[in-house]
Amino acid sequence: MPDFLKEKPQLDCDFLNAKECLNMLTDDEKELLVQHKTDLEFNAGEIIVKRGAVVSNLVYVTDGLVKLEVVNDNKTSTLGLVQSHSFVGLICCFAFKNFDFTAVALENTKVSFIEMDVFETFIKNNGAFSLALIRHMSGIANGLFHSMTRLSQKNIDGALSILLLDFATIYKSSTYMLPVVRKELADMLGYSKESVINTLSKFNKEGILNVSDRKIEILDLNKLKQISVLG
């Protein structure tokens, strides 16, 4: 049985993560899920879910990092990042018959494709699981609203600071390798590549960061946090 189906759920928190939701399944349901899932591995840069494809499976990231992209007025924007032990675009998957987003692996990523029909059976038959899933999806939506609103109010300094801090949280370190090039970083923030390059250079000169190609070392965490709030 996969590790994400072994841990006991924690129901006393405000936000249930995806792993905790799946652990609300009964033992028989967990066995059924294992029988009706397919595990695949993707290299960095590979498309995991293509916009327009039929939603026949739910996608669960067991290990890695995934970027979600949406298209509005022929312009591609980054909707968010999906970490390990998370569903990919869950709040969108029940609304339409086709995926309305593209999911791209930012690093080597392991994914489980869970058959939608089986997942819907769990929702219909297991009230505790359904309630946990609703709480999980509500938490995702709430976080997404706050993130989008927060970024829209920031200049390039503030927006880039937020993203760099997010990566530090994801990698659990103040030193990490960016999983994207400067152009992709700019696309994620909605700014030009030149603006991102200039801001990284400025942070480097001011001693806030040590930047070496894709390697980022946060030297002054408090200053970066301050910029993320005030920028």
C-alpha cells in the first residue's frame, strides 16, 4: 500500500491536506484505489496534464513539483505550484469534462493517476471522505484567492520576494536551485524577464541574496520578508 494511504488522518486542523483526505477512505476503498491508479514519472519540463484533455483521472503528486498554467485571452499565466502529496487542479476537475489547465513538471516528478469513476464512488459512498474533501478544496480555494490578490497588489520587488520565499518553504532551505529559468520566473509573476533579472541583481548587490545562475541563497531573510510585505 502506498505511503500516502498509511498515515492516520488529523481532523483537528483547519485545513486538511490531500494525504489526510485519502486516509479517510476505508481499508477496502484504499485497496480499490490502489487497483485503479497508474503511477508514472515525468522529467522536468514534461507536460503531465494537457489543457483540453478529457478528465478521466484525478492526478496526485507523490513526489516532485508541478506548475499549473491557464490561458486567458490567448495569454498563458501561472495559476500556482503543486507540491508533493497534493492533487493537481482538484478544484477544477469536477466542473468540466475537459481539463481547463496545463500541468508541467518543474523537476523530476512522480504522479499517480486515479480513475475518476472510482474516486466519484468514494465521494458518493463515504460521507467522512466527502466532507474532508470539501474542507480540503475550500482550503485550496481560499489560499488561491489570497495568493492571487496579494500578488496583484505588489510591485516586482514584492512579487519576486514572495515567490522566492515560497520556494524556500517548498525546499525547506534558504539555499536552493530555482526549478525555472528567468523567463519562466517572469511569466509566473506577470512581469518582464528584464524586470526579474534587474531585481535579482539588485537583491544580490544589496546583500539580500547570493545569486549564481539558478542557485539562490537567502542571506537576509528578514529583509526579504519585509520587502514581500511592503513591496
